[in-house]
Amino acid sequence: MTNRSRFKRAKRAQETQRAREIQTEWYNKMPAETAKEFTRQVEAARARGPAPRPPDMAPGTAPNPPRPGREPKPPKDQRSPRRRTY
């Protein structure tokens, strides 16, 4: 856990208090129907909870497909080069 000075804790508490005041003022300025709709949407989002964790991918698999035109080149054939005979 991070230790914070008394000054920083007090400053953070003041910032939090001011943010709550601003949020309350903003909410009170909205029309009643808009505020109800906003509250309903927030409650629905909180009820959904966090997004499910994406499935684990196989080792060595890139998380994103390459962009078009940036696909890896196919491996070259392992034929011996032709040599000229003199």
C-alpha cells in the first residue's frame, strides 16, 4: 500500500468532495425525466457487471490479426540454388 502524506490525503479528500458537489449540481440541473432515464441506465450498467474475461489463446498466437497487406510471408522453399557449371 502506498503511504501518502497528510497534506496529500487532505488534498485528495478536498478534490473528492468538490467532484461530488459538481456531480450533484450537474444532476440537479437536468430535467426530471432525463435524470430518471440516466439513473436507470446507470443502474442497468452496474447490474451487468464487468465484461467476461476473453478466452485464453494458444501460446504464440498474436492477440490481433495482422492488418491487410501486412500478413507474414510464406516460408521459402529450401531448394539448393542452381549453380552454373562452366
